[in-house]
Amino acid sequence: MNVNQRLIHLSNWQQRIKNTTQEEKNNLFDRIRNQNSWFTPKQSELALEGIVNYLYPEKLRQWLGQYEFPDPKSFKPKNIGIIMAGNIPGVGFHDLLCVLIAGHQAKIKLSSSDNILIPWLVALLSEVSIELGQAISFEERLNGMDAYIATGSDNTARYFDYYFGRYPHIIRKNRTSIAILDGNESQEDWNLLSRDIFQYYGLGCRNVSKIYVSNQKTLQAFLKGMDPAHQLIDHHKYLNNYEYNKSKYLVNRSPHFDNGHLLLVESNELVSPISVVYFELYTDLTRLQKQLKEKENKIQCVVSREGWFDGSTPFGSAQCPEVSDYADKVDTLKFLLNLDQEILRYAEGPQKQG
């Protein structure tokens, strides 16, 4: 099967997903929530919409136009072990899509926190494409793969590197996203930024967990601007996190702002706990750019009002990546298309790697 044939099957996959009845989706979303209460039906639906957005034929063709694909007659598929994270619904889908487009076999190790949506999607794919469906399997152990794609925390990354470091691999660690405020934000801007912060309850690496502000007045405007998101407190797990963190700051007499569902704390750190956003004051944009450059290996994306800050995207776009956007800015598809060379390079020994 060449890449154009695969694109036809992927288009059929998208149509099959879109043709799912609301009753089927409701049953799916209920199953997902029962398995992981963070994944509410609304959050699962947003995740599924994002997956459908990846699969539009015109977007796929535009994305793939920059790559050269091997001759199908001489191509030998490889077994790719994919270790998926479980922080948001279907978070490993893009890796799976890249493996299918490259023509390899996907061997998936699901997270126990997210083991319903991806198998459901694969079942739909098998209905419209037996060949692509057969290229996917779910595994408890991923021994003897030709290459690995693993996503997790900084701690699990060390584990992944120990076991998979001698094979071609992509290993992703902790990252988060940030927002740059200039004090000219409107309520509409705050509403958009609220999506970047609170979608998936802040569990994703594309969720904003820290803001940079130029003055204290903007902090008050930010907190007031987040008021419309107060319904978050109705989710019991979010409420537990909010109450725990609030109690901790009160007991320790740590300075903080509180609007009733969000805590704002000054910190040099990037990754904040659920229900908390860190802030840091800046006075010079050039210095801020340099500071962020030094931390770029920990930042997934940067957002600002209408994308005014250099290298940022507009508020509301953090959780809306396009199919051409790669996690950690590592080109997964290029890695998979060049896998023969990678395998040879790793076979030459550690001293030849890097």
C-alpha cells in the first residue's frame, strides 16, 4: 500500500468516526468517564473533535507534501513500540497516525488511565480498512521492537531510556505551556486563555500552567477574567486539588491570590499543581525572550493575546494543535521515514549515536 492509498483509508476512517451516532458517542464517553473520572464527556468529545480535525484529507496532503516516502516495492515495515501517556483522552493518537502513514506496524502499550478511546478508534478503522487495522496491536510488553516512541514524566523517561536507549527512539519528558500577558487583554481574551488553562482540567502538556505579567494590576485583571470558569469547582477531583493546595498555602502562610476556584502563586517554576497557576513578573521583553530560550526544552507552547509575543500563538489555541504540530518539536514522521538509517546508526554502537 502506498501513501496515497493509506490517505484514502484514513479519509474513510474520519468519515466513520464522524458518522458515529450521538447515542454511540454518549455510551463511549460514559465508559471513558467510568474508567477515569477526569475524562468527562465534554473533555472526551473535545479530544475526539481534535482527532477528527487531524484526519481531513486536505490537511493530511498538505502536511505530507514536505516528505519523501520510500518505494512500496522495497519497503519493509518495522515494529514500532508506542508507549502512550494517559493524561488526556486519546493523547497518543498522533503517534499512532504517524506510524500508520509511514507504513509501519504499531505495537501499542496503553496507559491504564486512558485505555478505551484508542481501542474504540482502532475498531472503527478495522471496519473501513482491514489492512490498516491489522497493522495495529495492543501489547502488555514491548520487547524486541525495531524502534520506540514513549511519552511520560521525567521519572518514567529515565526508565524508558534504560530499557529502550539502545534502539532508535523518541522519548518525551515533562513539558508545560505558558502565557505572556501585556495588560491589554479584554474579557474575550481572558475567555480564550481560560480554555488554554482549564481544558482537560490542566492535565495536558499544552495546558498553560504559568503566566508572565508586566505588573501587579494585570494579576488582578487575570483573576477576575477567570471568573466565568468557576464551574470547574463542581468536579470533585478538581475541587479536592483546589482545597488541598489552598490549605497548604494557608497553613504555610505562603502568599497567594484566590478567586474561589483558582490559586495564583508567584514562582520561578514552570509546572504548577492542578488548580494553581504560577506567575512571574517581567520588565524587559528581550530579557524574557532569553529566559524562555533557556527553558525551551521544558515548554511545549507559548500563547499571548493575538500572538503578539514573538514565537507565540493566540490565546485559545494551545489545545488545538494541527496535524503538522509535533510534541516537543520532534518530527515523529521524519524519524519513522528514516528508520532504516537510524537502525544502522544504532547498530554501530553508542559512540556513533547523537
